[in-house]
Amino acid sequence: MNLSVKDAAQLLSVSHKSIYRWIKQGTLPAYKISGCYRFSRAELLEWATSRRGGELVNVSLAPEPELLPLPSIGVALESGGVFYRIEGRTREEVLADAVAHLRLSENVDRGALLELLRAREELASTAIGHGIAIPHPRNPSLLNAQRAKVTLCFLNQPVDFFSFDGQPVKNLLLVIAPDLRSHLHLISRLGFVLQDLEFRQTLANEENREKIFAALAKAEGRLKA
């Protein structure tokens, strides 16, 4: 809870009066500590996401480019990359190390991304079973990402992601997209290719990049078929 009213107003691009009004209405997540209001950055970003189309017109970024071609998982993975031996003993620690490795443009705030990923995990685990999780922000447009990326991370040791099947997570597939359309597209395609036993086995064995991309191409080929 390290943001002041001034910080919150700047983050949401509104006046101080708007912040106080929303607090009074009971709609803005705020905490009164020693007589002063304090805010969590992650909670404010989540709240702003839920208010798209409402008063927070400045939080809603440019309209999503509906006609941009949707990327394949292979192309997005080429852009995002594959990283081995990501460190951490907890979900929060491995997310922090993974974000530190991501190939991001300078206009993407890594700190904000990490907070959004953590906030998403608090809502519900992104672990999908078989030792795999797909961390992603709820609303990709808040990041100002320029390209769709999927980043594969192999963890140095299995970590509890509170998966429904009880298995600790060893593989992360982080999804970063410039708009909601490509975000949903990538998550949907990942859901399909991760049903492919050969591709999942390639991840479980921590194979080299050449074998990973070959197995992925086969899995995506079956999707096209």
C-alpha cells in the first residue's frame, strides 16, 4: 500500500477530486493508514481495467486493431524466447525472475507487469496441470506492448502454483500481447497445443530449442488440420 492520493491520481490520469469521490462512493480500493489514504498499484490497475468505458477514459488505451493478423504460437515464441533455469522457490519469486528475463520494449514497465501477473494469480491460478502454468495479465492493453510474445521458461526447481491437479509447476508460458484479441487468441491456441502429448513431453524433458520448435510446429499443424 505505497501509493498516495497524488500517486493514484497520476496513475489513473484523473484529478484528486475524482479519487476522493470514488473513495467516498466506496468503489475505489483504498486503505486508511494513520489518517491518510493509501493504495496498491496492482489493485488500482485491476480496478481501472474493470472500469473501461466508464469515467476513466484516459486509462482505456487506443482501440484494439481488429484487422491485424493473429500470430501463431511459433511466431510468438520466436519473439518471446526460451529461457532455462529460472530461479525461485515460490510463485512470486519465479514470476519476478521470469519478468527480469523477458524481451520487452523500453515502453513496457516491468514492475507494473509483475504486479499485474501477481494480481492475476491471486484471482485464480494460471496453472493448467501437467506442471505447466500460463501467466498473463487480465488486460494486456495496460502494458503498451508492441508485439505478441509467448516466453517459455523452465524453472530451476518445481514450484507450487496451486494447480488443480496438485502438481508443482516446472514450465511457464508467459503471454504478452498488444491487444485483447491477440491475447485471447494466443491463450486459446496454447490450450490446444498443450493437449498434444508429444509437445508436453518435450517441455517435461527440457529439450533444446530446436526440438521444442519442431514439436510445437507439429502440434500447431494438427490445429490447422
